[in-house]
Amino acid sequence: MSSPIAHILLIEDDLRLAGFIANFLVNNGYQVTHCACASELDLKVQSSQVDLILCDIMLPGTSGFQLLKEARKDYFGPFIFMSALSDVENQLHGFKLGADDYITKPVKPELLLARIKAVLYRQQGRDNKPEDKSLSIGNLTVNQESRTVVINSERLKLSRHEFDVLWLLALNKNKALTREYLFLNITGKEYDGLDRTMDGRVSRLRKKVNAYENAGCKIRTMWGKGYMLSTGAEF
């Protein structure tokens, strides 16, 4: 049985470049939907199953950065920036917002294809699609529908905010999530650089989860990177 064709949503206002990229990806076995501006995004994401978003940053009416914030309300899959903005500051900002990769233009088609394949391959190991309501990591089970957490067959009591943090960490196991990413995806607001509320929530959650020695996973602080739910040899 053949694997399903991955659906890529391309957001690029340069129509000539978009056409070239779309044709190249289609010829390499992908389904491609193109948006020239952010106003089309909500309809495209909600009306079809999107496996990866490839997005320019300098777009008419908005920026790719703002678009990523809006997309995360309905879309939780891989997101790659592709931009002529090659300075370190913009690249770091993109990753802080939760981008899976940042590709600078001009880019060779073969390299673009390799980066897309790498991100999709990593995604196969994550249970992070919206329809997945329960995640089991080691001896930890997190159920989004019932908002319950069980470790070693014991129910773990968490606040509403602690559960939201754990769910995001579980969706991205073995991947460091920045304070900015957690703040944006839980509160819906961009981090102002001063609020330490998220640090307190993670700290309380870490104490509760890490108290179980045989849980098969631990919450770690990755200095300079963020927080991670680690499994196996990762912790």
C-alpha cells in the first residue's frame, strides 16, 4: 500500500516563483495548494488537510510572522519559513515563534526538497495532529478530550494551565519549546519579554511530573532553548 501524498500549502506572493516551486514539488510527488496572501489562509487550512505550510515572510497586508501566529489557532503541523530576510535576528524570531525550519532565498530546488522531506520525516514521529486526543509517552498518558493525566496508573492532578502546558510539551516530545512559543500558543498573545507566568506554570508542572521516578519521561529546562518533555536516553 502506497503512502498518502503529503499536502503542502505554499504562501508566496511572487507568482512566478510560486509557480516554479509548486510545479517542482508536484513533480516530486507532493500535492500543492498556493495562497498569494494571508486572507486566503483560513479557508485553505480549514477546508483541507494540510501536512506542511511553506511560507514567505514579506507578504502583502501582513507578515509571515503574524500569519504563523494566526495559523496556530487551527493548524499544528510543520511550518517552514522561506524568505529573502537572511539576517540572524529574523531567523531567530521565526524559530522562537515555533517554525520548524527557516530557509533563506535564493534556494536550490534540491535543497528545498531535502529540507521539506526532513521536516515531514520528523513529523512522522510526533502525535501532533488535532484529531489525536490522547498521547502516551512512557508511562504518562495525556487525554485532551477528558483533560486527564495518568502516570504509572495514578491520576495526576493538574490545574487548567498546567494541563495546557503539558499537552503542548507532549505534542512536541523531545523538542525544546521556548517560553515565547508556549505563551503564544496557550494565551494567544505574543510574549512581552517580561511576564514570568509561564515559567511558574512549567516549574509547578515539572515538580509534579518528575516526582514519578518510573514515568519514562521527564520535563527538562533546556538553558537558552526552553522546556522539553524528554523520553528514554534524552533525559
